[in-house]
Amino acid sequence: MSMRIADIQCHLMQAGGPPQTGWTATGKSALASSRNWLFVTVHTDCGMVGTGEGSGWPRAVAAAVQDLGGFLVGESLHSIERLHQRMRTAVMSHGQVGTVGSGAIAAIDMALWDLRAQALGVPISQLLGGPLRQAVPYYTHASSVAAAEAAVRRGVRAIKVGGIKGVVERAYAIRAALGPEIDMMVDLHGPPWLNAADAIAIGRELEPLGLLFLEEPVAPDDLPGWRRVRSKLALPLATGERLATLSDMLPFITEGLVDVVQPDTGRFGGLTQMHKLAAIAEAHSLQLAPHSGSLGPVAEFAAVHLLSAIPNGLVLERMDPDWAERDAVITQTLNIERGHIDVPAGPGLGTALQLDAIARHPSQRNIAIADGGYNAGTESESLLLQARRPRAALTRK
């Protein structure tokens, strides 16, 4: 392939929050006021344009993309793997750059896959080995019985319940309303994070509900806590959305701490690294369910292509409904029916950016702390981890 990179541009915007998430029942999530989407376009010397999306603190990721962009101009597109290695090596001198560095690489890498597939006239799923399935199942969030029932009426077959306060009671109410034919998952991520003892107490109460998985019962950097939780609960466990590299994921996989890995499509190094992760997970009999809660629509297209082409693709997260302007920023939207997303059939990702719509929403704020999850009277302390009090309320049904 003779194309060369002529320019890399960032398109940063302020996105509105979804009408509700799994945490709406107890407070306001960070998505409500600080959600940014960062889209990236890679322009070639022959006029073709590839589109990507990066997350992991989009404002900071945009600066990293601009640095990498100047470094990559003039490079040939003949090997996406080579460019991926080159980007990782280029940021190495900055230390372990985490989701900011990996988010920048993800955005550019995604656009490179889009360009390669466009040049060949095929969807990205074909480059990933070809689709095993023509539609990918998704789940959405519900903060109440009414929200869960509305989602099921739209055809959704899997519901996530979130938050810490009253989560056991809420999960039981939703399970009772929906019955056993609808999959359900519970997400316990902070702030504040739970300690292992509190996570185990909640998990044991949730075991009879037959969850598809329990997500982030403790923080991803609390490996001793993960080991305790794993040894005490008979539930599938999931994590991964805050991790950046294969080596970040490796302890969870090789120690058998999780059943489901959840890379974020915008911050886990792009399709190049996610495809490698899927193979490692498959070798350990694990499923892959990409995180997508804070992301815009471009990364969702990429995730659908990936999940269609891997044998261990479980389900995709989707805010349904989401911000009303979500679809206005792209040229083509995904087709959704009966709780599934059809795999795009057009060349590349199957969509491109509407730059005028993006320009109408300039970035204003990209940082916030979710509220409503803390012990009474302690909200202002902004603790990262907090032992729950009164502790008996943790497991109230």
C-alpha cells in the first residue's frame, strides 16, 4: 500500500450525558457534566481520510495525539503493526503513560484500520478474520424497575445495575420484574471503591440472581482484594475498562481473577491491541465485553466490528437511550434491532464525521467526581476508597 500519512487532526467536543445510567438511582455520574468525545482523522497523500476515537481523559489524549501526529506524518500505511509499535516506542520515554498514551494510540490505530479497509473496499470485520455473526448483542443500564422494563420493551436482553447504595435491593427488584430470561449484571465501581470485605458481602447477596457478571467489585489496582473476592464468590467477575495495555490485563487473566475482560475501545491501544487481547482471553477461556459507557459513536462502530469477528465476544455496553445529539456527529448510524447491533457492511468502519455538528459543541469541561455514593455526611471528603457504614445497609434487600 503506497499511501502515506499527510496530516492527523483532532476533533474534540463536549457531549451531553445520557438521560440515565445505572448510578442515577443514587446520585449523578461524572458523565452528566464532564463527558468529552475526541475524534481523530488521519489524512493521506491520496486524499483518503480514516476516522478514529480516543478516550482515557480526552482533553489530555488530544495533546498526545497532536504530538504523535507530527511524528507520524510521512509514514507509509503499509503496516499498521509497525506504526503501532512505533507509537508505543515513541511514548516510552514519558514513562508508563497509561490510558492517556494508550488512548492516543487507540484513536490513531483505529483510523489506520479504517483507511486500510477503505482502500481494500471491505468492512474492518473482514480484516479481523471475517464476521462470525452478523449482529452483536448489547446491554444497557437501568437505575430502576421502570427503566429496565422500558429497555426490555425495546428488545434489550441484558441489563446492568450500578451503584453501591441500595444496589442489592435494586438488583432484586429488577430481577423480580424481568424474570430469568433477561441477563443481568451489576457494576460496583467507585467512587468510592469498596474494600474486599464489603465487596464480598454484596457479592454473596447477589449470587442467587444468576448474574452474567459482577463488574469491578474492587479497584483494578487492588490485586490482593481481587484475590480475596475471587476466592469467596461464586459469580463471574469482570474488569478492564481502566487498563491500558496487555501487561495491565495479564495478572487478571493468568491468575484466573476474572471471567470477562472489558477493554475500552477508545483507550486500550486500538483494534491492533484489542485483537491480541481477544486471542489471549480465548486461550484462557475468557469472554470479551468492551466498555463503552463514556465513548462516542465512532468507537462503537469499531467495537461492533471486533465483536463480530472473535469467537469469545460476549456483549457490548451501550447507553440506550443516550444523548439526543449522539448520532448527529456521524454520517452513518448503526442499525439496532431486538437487542442487537448489525455489523456495518460498508468499507472501513462504515461511518465518518459530521464536522459541523462537532464544532457546535466545543469542549468546556472534562473532569468531575460522581456524587451520591459516599457514606452520609462524607461527600466533601472525596475519598477514593471508603469502608461502608452503616454496614448492615450494604446487603439490605
